[in-house]
Amino acid sequence: MLVRGLKRLFLPVASFLLLTFVVATYFGSSRGAGWSLRGGLGSLPFDRDSSSGRDVSQTHHEVFSVSRADKKFFTIKFGELEATNPSIIPHPSLNDTWIITAQHMSRGAVKDTVWFAELVCNAAFNKNGQLECLSPPMNMPIAATIGDRTKCTGELAFFALNIGPHDARVFYGPRFPLTIYGSNSMFTCFGQWVLDFRMLMDWGYEHFFQNEFRTPTEIQRPSAYGAIEKNWFMFWDLNGQMYAHYDVAPKRVFAKLEYNGSVGQDLAPLAAAQDSKCMQKYMPSVGPKLESIHQATNSLAVTLCNRSDPKCKPDENNTFVLTIFQHKSFHAFHSVYEPYAMLFRQSAPFEVYGISSKPIWIHGRGKEGQGKKPPGLTPEEVQTWNQTEMFYITSISWKTHGQKYHGYSDDVLFISFGIEDETTAGIDVLASDLLQGLGLCSIA
Ligand SMILES: *[C@@H]1O[C@H](CO)[C@@H](O)[C@H](O)[C@H]1NC(C)=O
Ligand SMILES: *[C@@H]1O[C@H](CO)[C@@H](O)[C@H](O)[C@H]1NC(C)=O
Ligand SMILES: *[C@@H]1O[C@H](CO)[C@@H](O)[C@H](O)[C@H]1NC(C)=O
Ligand SMILES: *[C@@H]1O[C@H](CO)[C@@H](O)[C@H](O)[C@H]1NC(C)=O
């Protein structure tokens, strides 16, 4: 439906541009990720002043930075390069250093570009409070994949021409860091691939197993594929067995994952009886048009008591898998994403434990009317424009060096996100703050 709406808008534009727009619509946050028309159409300036505007506490659960005096988010800088879809993980050996990654946005420097790359660098907080590369970012050496061209049909035929990775997420598993990214697929038009992240930068030597994602591996899917798959995440149970989670809505889909990319059957039906009441109560309702619910981030495991409390011991009743999903709307050609935290059990059948009862508001986000106005609004539309700023959450990690997959309520999380497809940013928040106001399934 979305594609048809866009088509109507851009019928006068050359078909190549139409296709690029369609492609960009499918990828990443929205129209960003490289194939953007905005450069050609120009953009309107916008101001952000989060002190004005409606009180968000009525509609949202607001989270605040634990480290900044102004309690707001910080921006992430990849040298002079523009980037989108950021991730942050603690550096394995350098103190006060984090590894930051994002999709490079080349802004049409080359005509008809079909080439994509992911950036990576070691980064630290500069005196302006930005998390900034310590030396120029480099392209991650992720090879382009050769997919099955015949799976990209109709208006998606153009996807077969893609070269390189899209919208990588970088995250720690229980033992080592990984990346999942979109690339040309053997099973559908565009699939999701996984790779040991230590292959992609100077990580330092660490023990590894040759069969554990040292080569790019396409993750398979237990149920019907979409033409363009994205936002899949991995999770691990209490025994360290890994799984892939494909969808949270309209229903969950997840399965056991092997290192060769093969998967078992969809396990969601085993949790569906418990999940359905809870999801009915807490999942946001989706409008009939231009709205949807998407998975957004990788997962972490969190034990819901304090690390500082000697009585706090992780077990099957207090430890859950955390992920963030988003309610996307795309009215009047501007995307807005409302994020929600979700916890599900870390042992079979992995039933949902709780969902944010209100969407999360990152302190500093532009309120009503402060979103970036899309080009081409009529004067009347500009007058009544009241959308909020588009914050698109892409990844979560623990801030502290040495912490990988698991943490506690009093540990600090990094939440990484893109702003209006122009800026990359992050915020450090207490896990317990993010999870405050969680609607529990036990009382659904
Ligand atoms: C990093 O900090 C820890 C704790 O303060 C310290 O034990 C360690 O030696 C430091 N490592 C480096 C490489 O500076
Ligand atoms: C993938 O790995 C699983 C588990 O080790 C194994 O059962 C299966 O045969 C493998 N598939 C292929 C195609 O190698
Ligand atoms: C978790 O809760 C269940 C049900 O109340 C109980 O049977 C089990 O012993 C608990 N497990 C632990 C480790 O406390
Ligand atoms: C857990 O830690 C947080 C943050 O340090 C603190 O505010 C809270 O009171 C602690 N909770 C308990 C139950 O000790």
C-alpha cells in the first residue's frame, strides 16, 4: 500500500528514481539509507526545543541520561561522514572506548549508485559530549552477497542490483560480538545475514570456533519469507542455545538457529496461548493505513534485581530477554516511530513477560510540530504540521566494558538511534528506568 502511495506522489519522476525511492522505503529507518531523493528536492530547516510543547508524561514514559548534566541524548559522529542506523558496543580492551558502527549515507555523490557500506571505528566522548571516532571510520569488510535474482520480481527487480550490506546491527552474544545485516538472498529477494564481528575490525586476538559464523551465513526462516526481510534478531536461552526472532507482530515468529544458518520449526505457537492475552492488552493498536509494528533492536538478557544486591542471583524467574519494537506511522510522508520495550522469558516456551504500557520517550526528542517537515507540503499543511521528531531506535547494549549479553536492573544501557535520517545518536539509561511502567502479562 505504501509503495502505491509513493508511486502516486512521484509519478512524474523518472522510473529509476521511483525505484530508488521504493528501495529506500524498504530499508532501514524509512527513506534514508542512501537512496534518498531528499538531496534533489531540498529540505526545510527545523528547530528542536524540547523545553516547549506538550508534557509527554501523559502519553509516554520518558527516559533520561544518567551521565549528562542536561539528561538528554548525545550525538554520534563518524568523522565527516553521514551515517544512519547506529550501534555502540564497549571496546573489548580499551577503557573509555566504544566501537560505533552505522550505515554510510553517500548522499548521491555518484549517479545511480547501487553500492552500500557499513562504517566502523573506535570512539570516545569528546569535550562536547559527542561520541566521536578517534580516527577516520573505515568500511567494514563485508563482502557483497550473490543472491537469487529471480526472487526479486516486479517493482522489486531493482533490489537484485544491490551491492553490499544494509542496516547492520552490531551486538554482543553471550560469548562474542556479531553483526546481522541485510543483503541479497538465496531464499528470497533480500535476506538477513550474520557474521562474527571480530572479522570486521582490529579486535585483537580472542579464541574462536571456525564453524561459528566466521564466514557470512544467511539466516533461514521457518515460515513464509517476505520479499524484503529485515530487523531479525538473535537471542540466547539460559543454556546458551541461540534462536532467531523474526516478528513480534501481527504474531511472533521465532526458531532455534544453527551455525550453518538452518533453523528449526516456528516455536511461537507453543507460547501463543499465554502470549495472546498479554499482547492484546499491551501491543499498540495499528491504524488501517500507513502504520505497522516492527522489531527494531538486537536482544540482551536482563535480571530484574540489582547487581549491587548480594541476594540477587539470576534464575529462570527473574531473568528475561529484552528487545525494543516500534510502532511506525508514515502519515503525510513523514515517519514517526514510537518505541516499546518487551521482555520475554529466557527459557522455553519463551512467553512474553511484559510490554511497556506507554511508548518510551527519549529526553531531548523534538515534540509536536518539531519533526522534520517533508518537502512539498502545501502552505495549509505547513500551518497544521504537528508531528514529533523521528527517532528510530536501532540497537541496545550494556555501556560497561566487559559486559556482553547479560546485565542487571542497576546496569546502564546504551540505546542507539537515528534522528530524521540525518543524525546518529544514543543515550545511556538505567535498565530499570527503561523498564519502569512495564505492563506485566501476569495481570493482563
Ligand atoms: C581499564 O580499567 C580497569 C579498571 O579501572 C583497569 O583495571 C585496567 O588496567 C584498565 N585497562 C587499561 C588498558 O587501561
Ligand atoms: C546444519 O546444521 C545442523 C545442526 O548441526 C545439521 O543438522 C544440518 O544437517 C546442517 N545443514 C547443512 C545443510 O549442512
Ligand atoms: C521459578 O518459579 C517456579 C514457579 O513458581 C518454581 O517452581 C521454581 O522453583 C522457580 N525457580 C527458581 C530457580 O526459583
Ligand atoms: C537498585 O539500584 C537502583 C539504582 O542504583 C536504586 O535506585 C534502587 O533503589 C535499588 N533497588 C533496590 C531494591 O535496592
